[in-house]
Amino acid sequence: MPERTVTIASSVGLHARPASLFSQAASKTGAKVTLTTSAGKSVNAASILGVLSLGINHGDEVVVATDGDNAEAALDELAALLETDLDKD
């Protein structure tokens, strides 16, 4: 399962709007996507409640892993989202 370590750029971390945008993008990939914190807690990235439960803050490092036909392309897209401040309009 390909994976990538990413630093969270959103100024409030993965809360509310950024978590929703990320979860929706993970769901649209059609692949199994997991999000893991530096503490080792993993959730299904397509679950907004799961993502919110991780309490990920600005500057935290997470590991995004995906499995499927377009795993690398999905990782590129999801990593780019996390590396963008999604709190800005």
C-alpha cells in the first residue's frame, strides 16, 4: 500500500471545513484511504468523523496511505490538499 508523509498546512488543522474537504476527496478516489497520526492512530480517511477524531493540528505530520488502481494519483491529490491551507477562501 503506497503511502506518503505530509505536514498539515491548514491554520486550524483538520477541523470542520478542511476535514470535510479532505474526507470528500478521499471518498471520491474510490480507493481505500487511511490517515495515520504520528501517535499511530489510523482511521478511514473517507470518514469525516474519523478524521475529526484524530485531533490533527496545523504543522502535525500524518501518513496518508491508499490502495487501489490509481493509488499514486490519489496520493498526489490528497497530499496536495493537506499541504494547502484549506481555511483560506
